[in-house]
Amino acid sequence: MSVKNWEFGAQIISGKGYDGPKADAKSADKKVKYCPDCNRCWILNEFSLPHKHEPEYYVDFPSYGKQVKTCPKCK
């Protein structure tokens, strides 16, 4: 039996074959981006007010392996 839940808009299946923290890390690598202008990692907050997706910034977040993309505040 497996338990299904959702995180970052992607379905996560726990149980046999679920690799726990590795699945969360893979999901974060897909969603979190790195801004070279302000040297911070960021993600669009999908749960903010409608039509106002604000970026959420992370302090001391590893940027290795993240997609390099300029954040909305630096554009």
C-alpha cells in the first residue's frame, strides 16, 4: 500500500520505491533557481495572492545544480 500526497505541484508517492529526502531534493532542484545578479536562490511562491506570484528568496541556500535565471526583482 502507498500513500499519495502532493508537494510543489508534483505527486509524491511514499511507500515501496519512495526515496524520501532524495525525492524532495530532486523536486527542489527543478523548482529553485539561482539569480546571478543578487547571488540568491529563489522560487516563485505559488500560494500568494492570485495573479501576484511573489518570489521567495532563500538565505545560505546551496546554488550548485540550480538553474541560473535572473529573479523578477533584478529584471
